[in-house]
Amino acid sequence: MLFNLPVKIILGKNVIKENSGEFSGLGSKALLVTGKHSALKSGAQADLLEVLNQNSIDFTIYNEINENPDIESIVKGAKLFNENQCDFIIGIGGGSPLDAAKAISLMAANNLTKDNIYDSNLHKKAFPLIAVPTTSGTGSEATPYSVLTNSETMKKAGFGSPLIFPKIAFADPRYTFSLNETVTRDTAIDALSHLLEGIYSNKNSTILKPFIFEGVKLIIDNLEKCINYPDNYAYRENLMLASVYGGIVIAHTSTTLQHSIGYPLTTVYGLSHGFANGVVMKDIMNLYYEHLNGRLDELFTFLKISKEEFFNWLDKFNLVFNGKISDEFLQTRIPEVMNSRNMALNPLKVNEEQIKNIYLKL
Ligand code: NAP
Ligand code: ZN
């Protein structure tokens, strides 16, 4: 069994300002990578700027990262990083800015281009990275992955490198108070996917069990409360913990078919990442259940609910796809799913027909 997580995770109220000393020695100029609004709305940027000023650290802000970042935005960020002579990077936001920050760090350090960013042989070094999550979902602050979209082919795919584990993750649940109901739901469902995929993955390991079981429980107990009381600290902290647990889990197990099936639903039909995982969650569990009923029943025993009760709980969140899956989608995207790197980790051999059936049930 292996547990390897080279990220210092500091989770709690006001963690940036209370740990301002952690910023010394990282570098003299930071590139802040974020989305259009999240860094400001969440309050994370204000806290960071105060601490950077205290430490006499200069910075440049790059706030153009869109949801599901495309490779062009990484090229632009790497150029800014080099032109401004930055020497470390701070990602602030949901998974999109955090993944972008990771990819920018690799691209800038290794002079990569949009055509070779996925080539792991070229990933030789990276700049120090700080992650400040503002959603409770991807757990990207605790993973060595970055997921990018090719805007020409509309193919979404991730890569992993130990070099892009953040050095420090500052996880302050207060930054998630400003999330609306939809993003709160979708991102929590993403975290739930990661935890369940830790059970499904071939790399499943007993050492991860406490994170998986406790994380699923935290989501079941706190998601509705966060939706109803968005600025309740205790509920938000529980969801953020679950999200970090999800990141810790997939850092070891990677994701599986559930994510591979979800990616084209995002690129073609515009479903948010977490929602795309959510609409197939029950069908994926049913597909795997026969092979993994021992592991899954142990989870349900821990949760003190049955699989059906879990499905009833999920149904409350209206995770329903209202579009229509086209023939063209099936023709072009099923081969993409079959060839995705996550497929190697499935607990059983999955064929094209089974993937088609899941899409057609939507
Ligand atoms: P996101 O795409 O980062 O953000 C979704 C939306 O929420 C954006 O409009 C964003 O605004 C807004 N938002 C974020 N934080 C906010 C806050 N505190 N208050 C108000 N609005 C806020 O969503 P995400 O689900 O966290 O990330 C999804 C991405 O992560 C996908 O590309 C997915 O593939 C990837 N992912 C990565 C990993 C990994 O291990 N690296 C794992 C799973 C998923 P702005 O536009 O202003 O930012
Ligand atoms: Zn995910």
C-alpha cells in the first residue's frame, strides 16, 4: 500500500492570513491565475494580495481562465509568466483556474507548446505552485492532474505529473460562501464521483478507505445544508473536507469510466463537469455493482443506508440531462471514451455497447 501526497494542505478559517510566513522563500514574483470573477467574489484575492504585500512579493494577475480551460489559455498564461519574469504561480478558483495554473507552470518551465503539452517525456521541471480552491469539488489542490480542452477537436483530456502537485493548498471554506446553488451542487457531486471512483478504480487501496467512506458521508450529510444555508461555516467546511478527501483519493487511484463518459457531455452539450458526472452516476454504479458489491456494500453499511436509499438521495438533486444524444455524438465520442487513459483503470472490461447504453438512457 502506498500513500504519497506531497502537498501541505492547510484547511480552515482565515488560513492564508494566519499562515502568511508560508509565502516566504517561494519566489519574488507570482503569476496569479484565476477566472473572471471567482477570486474577487470569494474574497480569496483580497486575502492573498494583503499577504503578498506583507512579504514584499510582486505579482501579475491573469484572470481570463474560463470553465474547462482550453490549451490556448495556457499558452497565453505561460507567455505572461515568462514576459513578467515570474518565478512562482498561485492558482485561485475552482478546478478550472487550478488546473490552468498547473499547466502554465509546466509549459513555462519546459518551453512546451500547445502541441506537446501532453508529452510527459518533456515534463522535466515546474515552478512552485500554490493552490487556493474556491469550490468544494475537484480536489485539484491535492492532485497531480490538469484537465484541458482542445478547442479544435473539443476533446477534453487530463494529464498527470508529480511536478504539478501544489506545494501548499490554502483551503478556506469561507471562499465557498459565494457559490450559488447550482455550482455548490455540481461541484459536490464531482467530489462524490472522485470518492466513488476511488472504490471503482483498479488502484483502489485500503489505505484510502477512511477518506472515501468519511468523504461520502460528509457530502450526504452536508450538501443540502450548504444549499439551504450557503454561508454556514461548519457545513461549508464539511463539504470542503470531502472535496479534499476526493482529491487525495484520485491522486492515488486516478478517475475511471465515470469521468471519461462525462467529458464529452461537457464539451458537446455544455454540461458542467460535476453535473456530467452526476447524470451517469447511478448507471455507472449499476454497471460496476456486480463486480464490486463487496466494496460497495461495505460503504453502504458504513453509511447505514442501502444502495436504493443512496439513489433516492441523489434523485433529490435533479441530476437529469434534458437534451438528446445524437447519432453523431455516439459515433465520434464513444471511440474517444474507449481510448481515454482512465479506461485502463476500470474494474471490468467495458465495451462500446455498454457505453452506448449509458448514453442512450440519458
Ligand atoms: P470551475 O470551472 O472552476 O468554476 C465553475 C464556475 O464557478 C465558474 O463560473 C466560476 O467563476 C465559479 N466560481 C468558482 N468559485 C466561485 C466562488 N467562490 N464564488 C462564486 N463563483 C465561483 O468549476 P470546478 O467544478 O471547480 O472545476 C471544473 C474543472 O476542474 C473541469 O475542467 C474539470 O475537468 C477539472 N477537474 C480537475 C481535477 C483535477 O484533479 N485536476 C479533478 C476534477 C475536475 P469564474 O469563471 O469567475 O472562475
Ligand atoms: Zn472531477
